[in-house]
Amino acid sequence: MKRFFKIASAVLLLASSSIALNAQTNPADESWELAKKQAQKEKKLIFVDLYFTGCMPCAQMDKEVFPDPKVAAVLSKDFVTFKSDILKEEIGKKLCMKYGVTGFPTFLFMNADGKVIDIAGGFQNVEQFTALLQNAKDAAKKGIFKKYSPQINEKEYPDFYVQAYMANKRNVPFDVIDTYLKSKDATDEVSFVIVTGLRVGKQYDDSFLFSSKKFAQDYGRWNVTTHVFGILQRKKKEFEKKNDLKGFQELVNDSKELYTPEEFTKYSGILLKDFGVEKVVTNPYTLQK
């Protein structure tokens, strides 16, 4: 695909230039800065693809969507594109940390100053992805951006969170997270990405659901809907114990406006399926021959 910056690969290709820079001479952070500088120079937006080798929907995007003429034309005209393998490249890990990314692929839509227009993820077909690009262009023209600060500053985050993303030390004791969150505003950016990025559950579920619509407006639907779905899966067990299908349906419906109609049909179907049906797990080692 044209004009994808491949960080820490053999070369870094600058789309509108014939210059090829050896990535080994350009640290990952410098390569990211080059992408932003190009976007500023060409007055374009930035599209970031966060992926990892072996991710099936990531590979499907590479094969079926990015090369499509309609998609390629929009990206070529209006975006500087930037691609990073989050398991191999430091800048990918930093971007995941910054935005509390947990699923892949994740797509970031930004302006040249690093202000986030939107975040999306998962496999998107050509029509869906083209719509995302158009929506990003429209929002940028209107000056509508998310609340994320434009720069990546590791000092803004507690050490346990930095280590979770940069060193893959994700088994953080809940009391450590809880102590930090209780000392901060629950609605600020760092608190939000800690809760969603580390998938903090149960004790923070109700407050997150209460603020979910505001979070979606401030930080984008992708991280919010992903986390809400996890919360509702946990809540399902509580409602099953009370045999309260009606109550659970009402809770699920409360989150409806967070999702597109297609998404809500899919996820509500998953959540409501087999409500109260005992899940029987057979141990294969106990089966008689």
C-alpha cells in the first residue's frame, strides 16, 4: 500500500518524496515526528494503523481493504499514513499506551498536530473504512477533536501503567491501580486509559457505565464500547444469579446509543444468548473409552 511508514523496518518511505531513509538511522520516535512534519507540510491528516504480525484481521485489512482503489485514493490524497507493529516497535507500544489500546488492528485518525479526531478498530470492509476516512475529514474541517493531549509524555502516567505497555508487565495488583485512581479525577485522560487499557473491572464498572456516553464523546467510541461489552459480560453473571432477564435486558438497552445499529444487534445478541442456561464443561480426561 502507498505511503505507509513502516517503523523499524528496512526503510522508511516518504510518500511524496524520492528520499528513502534507513530506519536504523532514525529512531522510532523520530520517524513518528517525520510523519507529523510531512502532514504539516502537505496540510494533510494522519492515519495510523497499529497492528502485529499474526493478527488475522490486521492481515485481512492489508489484503482486502488498504489496496482497494477507493481507499487508496482517499489515503493518498488526504492522509499521511503510518504503520507500526506494536510487538516489535517502540513507537507502536507508546501509541498503544497513550490511547489505552487493547484490540487490533486499531486505527488512529489525527491532524498534523497530533490531535485525535477518532479511534476505531477491528476489521472494517471497504465501505465501512471509507466512511471512517470521510467522517475523520469532516470532523477535522469542523475542528472537532477528542480530549486526548496531542503529545506522548510518559511522565504523565504512573509507572505501573508505563510498564504494562512498554515492558508487557500487565499483571498489576488491583490495590495498586485502585490507590492511584482514587487520587485522581475519574474522568481525566490518564484515568480513562488506565481503566480501559488495563481492563479494570467490577469496582469501577458501575461508574464507567454511568459515564460511558460522556467518555465516548470525549475519547471515542472504540475503547468505550469495547470496555462496556466486557462490563456487560460480567453483569450478565450477576443477573443470571437473580434470574432477572428483564433487568439485564434493560441494562443492555441502556448502552444502545453507544453502538451503531449493526453493532448493537450483534453484541446484544451475544449478551442475551443462552441467558440463565447452565454452561456445562466436560473434562475430556473423564470420558470413558
